[in-house]
Amino acid sequence: MTWRYALIIDPVAAGVDAIDYASTFRAVDPSAPALSIGELSTQRGDGIFESIGVVDGHAQEVGPHLERLAHSAALCDLPAPELTQWRQAIDRVAVECQAGECVIKLILSRGVEHGPTPTAWVTAAVAPDNSAARTTGVRVVTLDRGFDSGAPARAPWLLLGAKTLSYAVNMAALREARRRGADDALFVTNDGVVLEGPTSSVILRFGDRFVTPEPGAGILHGTTQMSLFAHLRDLGHDTAYETVPVSMLADADAAWLVSSVRLAAPVSSLDATPLSIDEDFTAALNAYLLRPRE
Ligand code: PLP
């Protein structure tokens, strides 16, 4: 990991009226220890995060990422983040990412055990080279997520729509996908409904129609998927949020796993069945995603 910058934030409560939050930021050496031993983010994964793509110094889709940070905070009973403070921290860190692609991470932790306040920090690092995934695509296997499609409504404490720091399950799914000879996974419920990738949303193409699973299905509402849907509608395509049964996957003309840093990765095979890749169309999607987006 090539770090560019790290900033510890003293998080203020939402609504605290300040114009300049610079005094609440403290730059730290990203490769040196900086967190307390009692951090609940490291002890329990008890916190939330966002990963924001940065292209030539421009942090992409900051508004939607901050909205999702606030949504995750609400689901996790964390204090509402003051979004102006976070936006200023992102601006400060993005300055360190002028050339090429980087990733900015926002982290809001429950804080130190028995401590009074949450802790928060923002980092910037060079993004990995994702050009192969964006062109030749990713081989994907479906994996059982271990719950049924009623679980999100029945058990909100599973925090299924929140981007929490508890990603051990997501990382285990990626390792399982690799064990099965694939590059990535697509989670499905145990009653056969398509969800999302462990670190991405899925978009399926049926002719001129683009479909993604409904956000209420127990998945994250992806900022990249939302941005691509707006773009596809501008191009005159139909877009829809639907309940997608696993049986529908076989009828898709194409599919992409989309996320903020890797962008649009075409699916080259699904459960070992080849899927065609429209190279020009995919390149156009990624060109759109690489342009500055608010
Ligand atoms: N779903 C999950 C589980 C993710 O971890 C991510 C991104 O990391 C996404 C979807 C895609 O979200 P975004 O497009 O905002 O990066």
C-alpha cells in the first residue's frame, strides 16, 4: 500500500456551526502507529467507513458517499457526522492525490472502549491498477450469503444496509471465490435472490434494460451503481431496481460488478458459464466513471 496522507479528525456533532474545521484535523504519519489499543474499530469492527475514488485530485461522488456515511451512522446508532467537517477533511486529503487514481477512506469508529467519543480518520493511498479487471473482466461465482430475503426486515441488527467495518465475511467470500477458480463473488440469499458482490454492486443488462437488486434487499446502495444508472438513463436506456431471482442471471446479456475504486468490471463468466463482454460499451462506462463526478 502506498500511502499518501492520513488525517485524524476530532468529530464534532452534526449541526455544530463552524466555517473552518481545520483545527479539528491532525495530520499523522500513515505508516506509524496512531490508534489506541482500546479502539473498538479494531477490537470489534464496530464502526463504519467509506471508500472514495480519486482521479487526478478529484474525489468522486463526495455527496453520495457522505449521505451513505450518515445513513450507516444512523443504522449503527453512531452520532450523526457533521458532513461539512468530513467534506473539508476530504478536500484536505485530496490535495495529496493530484496525479493518477487514489482511494480516500473515511472511518468513523465507535471510539475507545469506555471512552467518551467516537474516533474518526481519513486516509489517502494510491489505488491498485484495475485496468485488467476493467477490460478483460472478472470471473464470478455465486455464493450463499447465509440468510433469506426476509432477513433484512426481520433482523435489522444485522446492519445489512450499513457499510460497517466488519468486513471479515466479505473478505472470506473473496478467498472462497479464488479457491473456486474465480476472481470475485456474487452473494445470493438462501432462497435464491441476487444481492451484491462482497465489495461491489451488480448491474445486469437485458437488451436495452439495466437492472440491479433493490437496496432494501439487505445490500449497500452503491454510489457507482447510482451514478451509472443516471448516466445510462441520459443515454436513453431503461434502468430498474428489482428483486432479481438467481434464475434470471442466465438470461442476462451482460453483467458488471461496479464499485468506487475498481469502477465497472465486466463479468466474463458466471459460475463457469462464459458471459460476453461488450468491450466498447464497457470502456465507455469506465471513461464516464473516470470523469469528474459530483
Ligand atoms: N456493496 C458492497 C458490499 C461494497 O463493499 C461496495 C463497495 O465497497 C459496494 C456494494 C459498492 O459501493 P460503491 O459503488 O459506493 O463503492
